[in-house]
Amino acid sequence: MATFLGKGWSYPIRVNARGGLDWSDSEASISEAIWIILSTPRRSRIMLPAFGCAIHDYIFAPNNPSTRAIVENEVRTALVRWEPRIDLLGVAVTAHTETPETLMIEVDYRTRANNAAHNIVYPFYLNEGPK
């Protein structure tokens, strides 16, 4: 089953003690892929402009329930489209309690190959303009 989950360069790309590249496989590969999808703004890859997540379009949006609902929908749409190795169980977007310009995006998913449940929390920083 590990071959279904894939193997590739770890993210971020780094050199190991032997001078080679670090590799990531199985569940770590999926976790890193989710992080890459959420971190990549759409239209930033010339050969694949649709890749990524549209949350970056809302970087100057106010931290309110409407923005959080839009961000939740964009995360859900991106992960369903770009990560076929998972079943998305849920996405929740909440405001960080100490820093109001930060949204905490919680992604619950199940790996299709082995039905193992996982969770990732991705911080997304809003830079609100003057009120």
C-alpha cells in the first residue's frame, strides 16, 4: 500500500547528512502535499495555473464569519481537486484567539489506502487594512 501513497522529495526540499536529498513517503507524503496545495496561490505556476488554493485571494479580507466560510470552501475545493489519495472528512476555519489576523484552518482527512485518520492545522495570516 505504501506504493499507492507515493514517494518524493520532502517538503521543504533539504539536503541530508549524506549530501543527498531527503525523501518523504506514505502518510508524510500526503501531509506535505496538503501543505503544498494550501501554500500555493492559484495562478502562481505557469504550466499549471489552476493548481493551488484560492485562499490567497483573501489575504486582505477582514476576519469575520463570511471570510472564514469562504476560506473553508476554497480549502475544501482545492483538496478535493488536487489530493486524490484522501477522503476529506472536514474543514474548520477559526480565528486564532491571541492574534485576530490569523485564521487556523483545521483539515481532517482519511487516507484512502489504509483508512487512517489524520489532521493538519494550517495557519493563514490575514493582513487587514485600516478599519
